[in-house]
Amino acid sequence: GTGHSVSCGPRPGNSRAKGVPFGDVNMLVLDVDSATGPGVASLMKVLAGFRYVSNTTHSHGKPLAGGGISYSLRVYLPLDAPLEADDAVMAGKAFIAMVKAETTIGEALDTSSTARGRVFYLNQFAEEREELYDYETQVGAQVDAQALMLVAQSLVQTISKAQSDLRSLVRGSEAPQFDGASEQVLPDC
């Protein structure tokens, strides 16, 4: 299978790669793009107690459209046990959903960081470029992989139930019937 992983060392250009085959996944990656200061502060508050390494990315510090500067960073959280690639994708999505529910980070937290075959690199730069990137290490607990999988499986069941509940909201004779061949044009509003 394939999963997402982290590698250390110098790497020119982009600090991630796609479609790289991997077996078990040992780490979750949170990819934050163009967040506000308060959003990042709420994220760091939620992650208190977890072990992680974070680093700013090349787009950190750019101006935001609404004013202020953007905070762009990656947070690497080790799992206490490896997960198979398919489980890691589901667990990563569940972890991101949980983080979004407890923070104001919103859409700045990129859900594509859970994609299969996604590799993230902790860049090492020559001393003259060190000021471009900030690194932080927090000592704490690893993410409990088994507990996270239970949450992920529960979320999948909840979503499946919500999808079937949504279908039950359409009344029989009032439900629109589509034969696939006809196209319905909606009026301009």
C-alpha cells in the first residue's frame, strides 16, 4: 500500500512529493496554508500535550487579502503504532476533522495532507537561509493510533447513516425523478 510519510534532509524545490509508494505510516501531518495568527494559536492550544515537530513553509509571512500576514506551517505528529496506508488515510481525515472542530483554523488546514503517497520533507537549509524557516519541537504524548482508528470508524459510520437519513427526507411522490437523459435547467436568480 501507499501512505504519507516524512523524510529529513536537504531537498531542493517543493517540500512534498506525491505518488511515492510506502507501507506503514508512522506519523500524521497537518498542512496549514495561509492561516491567521488566532487560527494558528488555537491549533497550538489544541495540540498542547502532543509530541510534534512543526516548521514554517515557503509561503509563511505573505500578506493576507483581509490584512495581516499568513501563517503557513506543517505539524508532524508521531503515532504510537504504525497504521496501514488505508487506515492512515482514514485516521488522518478523522484527526483533521477533530482539530477543525476544536479550533478556528478552518479551511487553512489542508485535508489533502492525508492523500496516499504524499511525502513531506523537513528541509535543512544552509545557515544563510535558516532565518526563512522556524522550527519548533514539543515533547509530549504520541497520538494513540488505536483510539484514533476507533474515532475514524465511528465517523465513517456516522457519515454513512447521515447519507441514508438524508435520502429519507425526500417525500415519495414529491421527489424529483431523473432518468439521466433529461436535463433540468434552473432559472436565473
